[in-house]
Amino acid sequence: MRLPEKILQKAKDASVRIVLPEGEDIRIIEAANLVVKENLAEIILLGNKKKILEVASQKNLTLTNLEIIDPNSVRSVQNYANLLISRKTKGTLSMEKATKQARQPLVFANCMVANGDADGCVAGATTSTAEIMRHAIRIVGQHPSCPVISSFFLMLFDSSSLGINYPVLFADCGLVIDPDSEELAAIAASAADNAELLLNARPVVAMLSFSTLGSARHPMVKKVREAKKLLAEERPNLKVHGEIQFDAAIHEEIFCIKGGKKQDYAKPNVFIFPNLDSGNIAYKLAERTAGAIAIGPILQGINKPINDLSRGCTAQDIVQNIVITACQTRNLFKKDI
């Protein structure tokens, strides 16, 4: 299933530079080649140039119109070493150690983004999520308007699917294990911003629970209810359903049966799960039983786009992640809906 044309066009219009630190991996090379051919973004591959070209040639790929940088042989590594020293909050970091760190491709890539030499970074094909997050927070930094760094999946459903037959966002399905009410509200606010950016539509948020509009009492329900209240106070113009069960969220008739008013209903395009258990299970169920395409996890709450890949990703998965990263550079932290 191909990304919606509007999202592809947004990436093209953004005309950004995306750095890929795992440049010697064949999947990264194949994805970079596809992105450049379709003019979706400018690509910078990090790694040993000779090795990258050798790997590409084994797949009969000719790499043109992209940049290859070896962190071990460029002068800018000294500037990035100084950047790392300035980011050090505890203890001291010698120039020697900072230079050694800056030559690591993932660190170098984050420094490029932090320094404005690249607009975004996509990594994770051979690197753990923990490593991606650690360097992103340390070097690029958490955005001051976001109290929690979280993630979302862009979910693409077949147009004939029952219930949902349009692109939506699921959050958080990959990062925050058990958010409290404030964190849940922040996750929803960030996801709503990304929905408006990517879907070119007014965001409508469903704060999911096993309760609908007070049908059950439990601390887990209370958390979702409080999160919805906080979100409504922060974003009074944002349409939010909650707390609400999934069936009531996607079907107007069930919404009304369970206590909602017909005039209050709008189809959600952002689904916020109460914890990582439910979110992770939900997106995988949608993938494996409804044939949905799940693109992500896409990170939100970082100063500039740094995004993660599954280590089992395909070249096409990487292309899709690069496209979303390119779109995020345009207007990630808009305050008002």
C-alpha cells in the first residue's frame, strides 16, 4: 500500500536533507536510491564510501545525486566534538573523547541535525531504540513544549476496510510504557499536531479506554478522563472524544447508544491508547488481521526530527519513514489547532 499522494507531495515540497547514519546497510542504500529517484528528499549516507559503493554494486545500484560522508575523514568532526562538549551536563568531556564520539555515525548524524547541517535523521536498521533515543535527547534535545517524548504510527487501512478506511494515527504504541494523565494529554496533543500536518485534516482525537463517558469506574479510567480534561483545557479548539471505547469511537450509532450526542460525534483520526500494552497490541492486530500498513514508530517531542526504524525493516519501510521525517520538518510544534 503506497503512502497517500498528499503526504508524498509534502515531502517533496519540504525539500529537506535527511541523514542516514547506517549507510553501509544494503536496505539503507536501496531506500536512499529510491528516495533520490523520486525526489522525495536529499540524502546523506554516512559510512566508508568505498564499502558503500561496493555494497551498492552488488545489487547493481548506481548511487547518484546523493552525498556520502565518512565521519572518520572530515574536518567537521571537530565542530561536532565542540558541540558534544557544550551538551555535556554532568562532569567534563575531553576534546579527545568528544572527537572519538563524534566519529560514531549515529552521534555524527545527530550532530548534523543539531547543527543545521541536516534537517532530520532516520536510523535503527542496525541500532537499538534505546541508542537512538539516548543520542537524540542528549544532542538534539527535548522540545520545551513537550513534557514527554513519545511516538506514533501512521496507520494506512485499505479503503474497503470495515470501521476505519482512511489514514489515522495511533499513539503511543512504541515508547511510553504507562503514561500518567499529564503525559497522556501531552502525547495526544503532539499526535494531534502530527495528524494535522500529515493528514491535511482537522484532528479529531479519541482518548481510548474500556469505559465510555463514565460507564465504568477504575483508576485506569480516571487517568484517561483526567487526560482528556487536561487536553481540553490546553487545546480548547481541539475535538476530543473520551473517555471512549474503540467501537463507540469509530461508529456513530454505537457512540449514541453508549450515551453520546449525535451532534457531538466526529470520526476520529487520532487514537490515543492508555498504555503501551494496549497500543502495541492494537497496531499489530491491525497489521496482521486487517492488512493495515503501520509506519513508525515516529518520534514526537524532540527539537528536530530523529526517527527510529525496526531492525527488521525493509527498504520500503525506510522510504516511508524518510518521507514522514521530511514532512515533520515543516511544522512539528505548532501550538494552536
